[in-house]
Amino acid sequence: MKIGIITDIHSNIYALKNVLEEFKKLKVEKIICCGDIIGIGPNPDETVKELMKVKNLIAVRGNHETYMINGLPKKVHDNERSMDIEEIKNHEWTHSKLTNTSKEFLSSLPLYKKIEIENKKIYITHYPINELGEYKKFIKTPKVFENEEMFNDINADIVIYGHTHTVNINHNNDKWYINTGALGCPTNTNNATAGVLNIEKNNVKVQVINTEYDVKAVVNEIKNLKFPFYEKILKIFYET
């Protein structure tokens, strides 16, 4: 079975549409989304609505969906820093753009999901969580032994996650840890990043795909909207 993997779309409808078209060409049968559907980009509601159209979607929520559901935390990034006022206003702007239908969909997403495909146990989450439901220590590019520690309480053959915005794929003793990087934050490229997981006859293959799209159109829309925190967003996530 061929499965598309996406994570960290971040309200980038342009990148999402591009990858979904690529998935059609590749004839994927299911799509797994590891959360952070909203936040950062210019089109939160349109992005959610586009994802809701996807057949055979398996999705979990990320920290940006949790901010909408539970409210903004006092501290972020391993509780090391507080959000500044413009950052808070940016999240509020994103939430204000969501329709009730989109909010209901995002609120229905679980923190993690366990499925089985072709006799392989698959665990899907935005990032590993502890017994309190909080994210574990942030590691941007974990080694395989760090992946094993991060998910030491998870019984699965394949772990799929996101959050770090970095492509990171490790495997050891037939156990896979897959992070395909941020689909919606191009960081000075013209690419949307995603992945394809192929499980066939007990064999696992992972392919990272980078599809080119019109990043300038996203940047121009952000500049035209001038929503709170937009200049820092362009610098941090688009490098423009």
C-alpha cells in the first residue's frame, strides 16, 4: 500500500494543493497528516477545508490546533520562552479566520492515532508526548537512539511524526521513525516537502518528495494581509 505523509502545513494552501496533486499522480491510497494544519501562513480556513476534502485521511492535531482548542500556553519550546504580544496576536488572527466547520474538524482530531496496515503497527502523532500529555524535549534532528528514547513507550513498527520542520528518517531493527519535514514552510526554497510510505509484502520503503510551487504568491499574500507578526514569519519560515 502506498501512503502519503504530510505534516506542518501551516495554513499554506498553495503548498498543500501542490502536494495533493502530486499524491494523485503517485496514486497514494491513504494520506497521513501529523498536525499543525493551521498557524503561520495566510490561509487557515481554506487549508482546513482543502484537507477535509481528502478521502482516506488519517490525521492528528499539532500544537497549533491545541492552541485553538485549549488556549495559548504561557510558555513554549520546552517551557523556555514566553510568546511576545505580536505572536499572540498572530495566533488570535488565525483563529478568527476559521469557520465553525473548520474549528469542529480540528477539535475532533486526536493527539495520536494507532493504525495497522499490511500487518505493520503504525503510530501517528505530531511529536512524542509524556504521561501528562505534554510534548517531550524538542530534538530537531534526532539520531536513531534518540528516536528510540523519544518513543520508548510506543509499541509500533513505524512511527510517523512532525513538529521539527526537518526531514528526519531513521530505522533500526525493522523499526522506522519518519518525519517528512514542514510541508508549508519552504525556508528559502520553492518546494513543498512531503513523503510516500510504501508497505508491501512486509517491506517498508520511504520516499521524500519535494514539489515546486509558487512560493512568491504566498509571500505576496502575506505581505498584502500584513497580519500580526508577518515580518518575522517571513524571515523565520520563508527567509525573504
